[in-house]
Amino acid sequence: MHRKGSMELSVNSIVILVIAVVMMGLILGFIRSQFGKFQGEFLVDESKPLEATASEPITLSKNNIPVTGTKKTGLNINFYNTHTSNIDNAVPLFQCNNNVVVLQGEYYPKTATTSSMLEYTGNIRLKNSVPKNTYLCKVCFLKTYNAEPNNNPCSNSENAVAEKEFNLIVQ
């Protein structure tokens, strides 16, 4: 009689253990998929651009950039500081077709020391609705930047350290 009771207890333990392992696998799979979605909201995978140099101070991971609606599009940027002094809070700024297209960059500011290269990994996205078309845009870095409404940051040539044009393809 004792043997039958201990056998039932051992079978019950095995069944509970199997159920626990299956549940743990399902929970871990769910958590992993949620973190994958969460991480994808911040950075979109994108290849690295060529190294920036004094002769080409801004390099982009691509020169023809497709965007869809207000979805984020990955764009990596390398910047070489050719200015004679350091630039505090250097961040790429965007200007398209005299602000017909408002393009927002999501990059962290960095300090650019003289004759050094910085790598920026981030995203861009449209902030306004525009017709499907190809637009000529610029990315620029400034010595100093004062964010003012309706300011065209890349149009101030005496404050610009470097700028580069690219095509924005709105799909």
C-alpha cells in the first residue's frame, strides 16, 4: 500500500514538473518577443557609413533614404570635426526643401573634438504629412545651435561646420 502511494506521488511530481517547464518556456518566449518589439521602436537596424574625413566630413549609411508616413527609418551618420575648436552638443540637424518637409532626427548630442570623427546611430522620421515624392534634403552640423521656431538650421552658412545633401524618398 505504501508503494502505490509513493508511486502516485512521484508521477504527480513529474507531471507538475513538466507543466512548470512548459509554462516557463511559454512565458520566456512571450517576454522575449515583447522585448524584441520594444527594442525595435528605438533603433532601426542600418549599415555603417564610410569613415568621415577632413575632405568628406559627413558620411551617411545611404544617400537615398526611403520613408513611409511617420514611421522611423534608420540612418547612421559619421561626422568629422574640421572646425578649429571643439563643438559641444554636436548633433545632426536636417533641412528639406526649405521646410516643406519637416524631418526629425533622433540622435544623442556629443562633444566633437577638433580633427576627430564621431559616429551617430539613430532614426529619422517625417513630422508632417507630405505627398509621395523625392525631396532634396541636407544634414548639417553647426558650431552653435539655437533652436528657434521656423528656423532653417542648415541655411546659416557662417555657422555651419559641415553639410551634406541626400534624397528623401517619401513612399
